[in-house]
Amino acid sequence: MNDPTHPSDNITFSVRYADLLQECNGETDLVSYMLKIHMHELQIPIVIDPLSIRSDTLEVMHGRLTSYTYPPTGTTSYIWTPNES
């Protein structure tokens, strides 16, 4: 049975840091937090420490998170892969 809290497929998304910075009203310290919020909305099990929202460490509760940056466009793609069952 498919458990929505533990997706079985990879989740991939791309983001431009300039867009995140704009969402944060230019507050560079909050860009990582906004990125984590977007990941959480996509059901990526990202660790968000409410006492340390300025932390730029990206850690997932399970699975693996990888990223690829494309400098010409300023875009970074993230791929979350769940644990193998």
C-alpha cells in the first residue's frame, strides 16, 4: 500500500537562488530556510530546526538528497531519493 508520508518515488525540483532571495526580501540569511520550506511543501523529509532557521545545512530524515548546480542559469536542481525497502 502506498504511504503518502513515505513516497516511493524520487522527488526532483529546481530553484533559482535569485528567486529565493527575492522571496526573502533580500535577507540572505533566510534563503536556506525558504529552500527548506519549499522542500517540506514537496513532502521531502527535510530537517527544519525552528531554533536555527539561518542554518544552511540541508539534512533529510531519511533517504538521500543530492544537488546539481547550473552556473549559467543560476539554477540548482535537487533530487531526493527515498531509502530502498
